Amino acid sequence: MSEVYQVIYSGKLQPYADESRLVMLFSEKFKLGQEKAQRLIKGGRPIALKKDLDLEKALKFRESLEKLGMVITLDPDPDLQTAEPSELSLGIYGGDDETTEVLDQSQIHRERCPKCDSGNMQLGICQDCGIVAAKFLAAQARGDVPEPANEEVGQDDPYTPPEADLEEPGEGGMVGPRSVSAGRGFSWVAEGWAFFRESPFAWMIALVLWGVVNVLVAMVPVVGAIAVTLLAPTLVAGFMIGCREQEEGESFSPSHLFAGFSHNAGQTIMVGLFYMIISGAIVITMMVTVFGSLESVFPQVGEMDAASAMAVTTPMIASFAVGMIAFVLLLMAYLFAPALVALDDLSAWQAMKMSFMGCLKNLLPLTFYSILALLLFLLNGLFMLLSPVSVVLAGILFGLGLLILFPVQIGAIYSAYTDIYYD
């Protein structure tokens, strides 16, 4: 079994760390309230932020958090594990021949105390609690000292650092869909901006690439438009995977656009198929109703009074209204489905039902989010119209605005997904 690691925040900050900015970024990364993030960062004691990571992910996580200004260690320390063992073994005498333990060099230079997790170690002896690390570890191996539990460690266990409740989506279980506060609708946009800000050029390139792919596929005769609809959820799923990896300390890259093809792609394509069938049925129903009403109107156009005209047009208006409501309900079933399929391995139909229920339980925050998103797009268009530059330059600025706004909205949808379906 491969070694697994914990990522531990030492409780200390680097001298260059901007504490207020750190609290904000840490809060965004782990989806914590700023007050909770502030308490954790200012607590001054070691806290295990992540556990059960392989070495590659643990190192990336440490690098990401150290860039924020946090002093981070890994347990066990990979630097000590990869060091060449010394040919010289030293004996530490504890006043009793029976308890004398032989250490290799890596044990003597153990970075943290195995009992109190202090970093104040000299020659294998903790200068804070006074224990000899080798004797303590040997006693643990013999069963004289209680071992911490593998999965859940009690808060009063003195042998492990406390662990923060910072599991990311996918590592714990799904708890949603659940209702969140209305104000979260605005926060999702801010969190979407944070995703974009980390890798702005990669996001822009991915979005341009998405547009190019759609245009090229749509140019294929007969099947092009159908293929665009079928493939759209898979491409969106790639963006969701990219957001997930950004949360895990990795960088977003344009290649994430195609990551959905390696994560349950058959089911994301089925999401597109269900969307196409249902939306087609809605459109056909609306058209039949409208044309049926028009057919009865045309022969009597010159003879109809206002009351008759109202009687004929009312079904058309009602059909249009019902069709719009049906489309909104369909979009509710579609919104989170790509993420639920790609990241949670749900079937297409399960994902669409879960997406619908998640939206239904969060109509208010989703309404606030939609209003804010619409305002941002309108402001971008208004800026283009009122900009005192040439039409060509204004069009370029408008396009650049869209290259920012679309990734922000994609990141916001991912944040809403984690908020609604994970605790």
C-alpha cells in the first residue's frame, strides 16, 4: 500500500504573509466563512488540513498553501523518508538499559514530536514535553501507548494534531441537495471570479477553444447542430473538473476542456440527449399550438372584432408562457447535471433529477445569482455602446469582457454545486 500523507498547518505564518488577504483566499479555497477561516489561521496551533493524500497531491497542496503565506508541513515528512540512511546508528540512553532504543539518523532529526507535535526537537528529544521520540514510538509499537484511530481521531487525543473540517467535495460523502442562504447567490459570482483570477489566460484560451470547436462541429452537414447539443454537457464537465483540480491546488489548463471525455463521458452525452429530446418536445408543442391558432385566425382576419381576436390569441400567449416555464424547469434539471455525472459518477437521469431538486430548494439564491450575472452582461454591453472609441475597438473590448464573464459564470456554477450538494 502506498504511503499517505497529512497536510498540516503549523499555526504560523510566513513574515511576508498578508493576513487579511490570506483569510479571504483561504475562505474561498475551502468554502469556509471568513470568521471560521480567521479563527483557524490565527489559532496558533497545528491543524491537519488534509489527510490521506498521495505524495504528489500532498506536495502540490503544500506548495499552494505556502504561496498564500502559511507555514505547512507534511506528515510523514517526505524529505526525511527519501534521505539516505546514515551508516551510523546512535543509542539514546534513557536511564534504563531495557528502554534504550537505537535510532537511525532520520529518527534523531525527526522534525516534530510524535506526542505533542512540537517542532522544538533536539537530538530526538522534545524540548517542550520532554519525551524521547524513539522510546515513545517504540512504546506505541508495543501497544503501551494508545494508537490514534485510523479514520476518526477524538478531539482529546494528545497524540495527533487537531484536524480541521476541510474535506473537499468528492472526499467526503454527498449530503445534498440542501438549501443555502439567499446571499450565497452573490458569493458564487465572487468565488467564480477567484477561479478565473488564478489562471486567467488559460481560462480565456479554453473558452476560445470551446467556441472554435462548436463552430467546426456545427459546420458538419445535417448532424452538426445535433452533435453540438450532445457534446455540450461533456465539455462543460471538463470545466467542472478543472475547477475541482484548482481547489486541490493544481492549475487550470485549456486541456481541461476535454477532460470530460475521460470521466463518465457516455452519461454526460446522455444528458445532452435528454436535453435535446425534451427541449424539442417543448418547441414542437408550442409551434403546433401557435400555428393551430393562426390557422383559425387567417380566414376571419377582416371580420373579427376585438373580443374574437382576444379569444383566438389567448391560447397562443398561454402556450408561449407554458413553454417558457417548461424551458426554465428543463434548465433547472440541466444546470448541475454535468458536474454530478463527471464528479459524482451519477447516471444522466439521476443527475438531472438531482440538479432539478437542488435548484428547486435554492430558487432564491439562484435568482439572485441570475440577476447579478445578467447585470454584469448588460454592463458589458452598455460599456461597448457608450465607449468613446471606434466600433471595431468597442467590439474587441466587448469580446474581452465576455472572455472574462463566461469563465466567472462557469466557476460560479461549480461553487453553487459544491455549496448545494456538499457540506
